Amino acid sequence: MPPATIWSPADVRSIAADRLKIFALVGSQDLGHAVARLIGQELARHEERDFEDGEHKARPLEPVAGADVYVIHSLHGGPDGSANDKLCRLLFFIGALKDAGAARVTAVTPYLCYARKDRRTKALDPVITRYVAGLFEAMGTDAVVALDVHNETAFENAFRLPTVALSAAPLLVRHLAAGLATEPLCVVSPDLGGGKRADLFREVLEAVTGRAAGKAFAEKRRSGGIVSGDLFVGEVAGATCIIVDDLVSTGGTLARAAKAARAGGARSVIACVTHGLFMPGAETALADPAIDRVVSSDSVPPFRLPQGPVRDKLDVVPVAPLIAEAIARLHTGQALADLFVY
């Protein structure tokens, strides 16, 4: 499968921008500015106001009537509010834009909260992904763009409005490819459920590097919050192993897979994820010498990760070029298929 083509800034700036408005809410404004610059625009102005009792409001500060509007907001918790607070602010702002006459409003959520709770795992469990979809629909959202959601099929099925599930694989692979030596390559899934994601990442890696890559997977069982499983399958001896996952939380899953790959004779191990949550404990788990490098996008800035060994081996890959291209194509009605990868 050929890798997605990322436009150059000059290509993106060639779009007609007369009706295009890009907003970024507090907590996502650095990303918003980067995306807007690639498209040759300034972020549209807006106001966010907090009230004493914890309520808030957000409103555009320039006309949006008849405009094609994109609101960038990554819905991870912290450091500027919880995931719930960010979701609420985004929904209310979308409602305000629709009330102000915006012709079309697209929510651009590089990290979509509650995407992991897409099915029932216990009796009477909620399916929160579907409830979040209903909230976006109630606000009149015209489309939702997300990056490497936990389960693309569940994401698409939850919404009754157009969805765009982008993949960061081309960005991450291109970053990795520049530093790969000539030893064999192997893509590792840290659990069986991520096998498809790892296979597709491997296809992009082979297309970019022009080299064949092996595959492997580690077993993971979770029960009562305890993760176990000792099975590891794949030929990794002498290879550079790239462990691929959609996100890292505490880092335990990646560390277990890395140790298993090392035990199988891997020459080096790179942990590669799209969303770096880096919750407490990650600074210890990912410092394990079994992991040589950690690569993550900036869909979630690594604000939780203290200075130390993990920071020293962390590469952060900007997602602004991919987001800018997706917005440019949506605004001009161009195809998005090659950005999906899967």
C-alpha cells in the first residue's frame, strides 16, 4: 500500500479560503496556529469566558454566517481542563457557531475522548463512544475528524454523521525511516487486538523504506485491572523491532512487549504510538533499557512526562501537516482515502 501523500505548505495554501474559518479552543491553540499557518491563514478569533461557579461560555468574535468552519480541539485530560470539560466546551461552541449561521461545522479532535469505551466488557456497561456521538449530533455537528481512534469500525458505526478517521502512520513512518539502519525490520503488535493496526503500519513502512518487514505479536490479557500473558510469536532475532499502538498510558504494555522482543533476540526496540498520554508510571515503565526510543505524535503534548530518561529518548512528531491537509481537502471537496491507510 503506498503511503499517503502529504501536501507541501504551498499546495495547501492554494485552496480557496474565502469561506474557510479555523478555530482552536484553549488547550489546542498551538496546534491550531500550526495548522492555520500551513493553510496560509490566521486562526479565527473567539472568546472563552469562565464564570465563578465553574460554568463557561465561548463565542466567535467574527462573522461565521455561511462559512465552512473547523474547530480544532484535542479532547485529552489536562493541563487546561478535564476531558469532560473540553468536550463540553467544544460541544457548546459548535452550538454557538450553528446558531450564528455557519453553513458547516466540522469538529477536528486529534485525540477523541472515550474512544476506548466503544463496547460492553461487563454486564450493564455503558457504550460511551455512542453517547458522545449523540452529543455531537445534537449540536448539529456536520462532521467529526479524529486521529487513530482505538477502533475505526466502532467509531464510524457510533456516529450518524460523516466521520473521518485519519491515520498518523505515514507521519510516524517517515520520521522513523530517516534513522533506520540496514538491519532487518519487524513490526510488533503488543496485543492481538492491535494486529490489524500493526499490519497496516507495516505496509506503510515497507512502502516508504522499500524493504520487507516481519511481524510479531505479544499476548495480553486484562482482568480486574491486572495485565498478564507470556506468549510472544514472531521472528525478531537481529531485527529492529517497532512496537505499534494507538496510545500509551502507563507504558506497561509497551514495556512488556519490548522485553519479550529482546528475549527473542531483537537488536533494538522502538515504541511508536500516536497518542502519548504518559500517565503516572510511564516515566518508570518506558525508562526500561529494553526500549531504545519512544516515538509519539503531538496530538497529546507530553506535559505529564518529567525530565529524565524517557524524555531523553522521546521523539515528538507534529500532526499539523496531516490535519492541515485533511481540512484543505474537506474544504475543497477532494478525496481523503489515501489519508486513512486502513
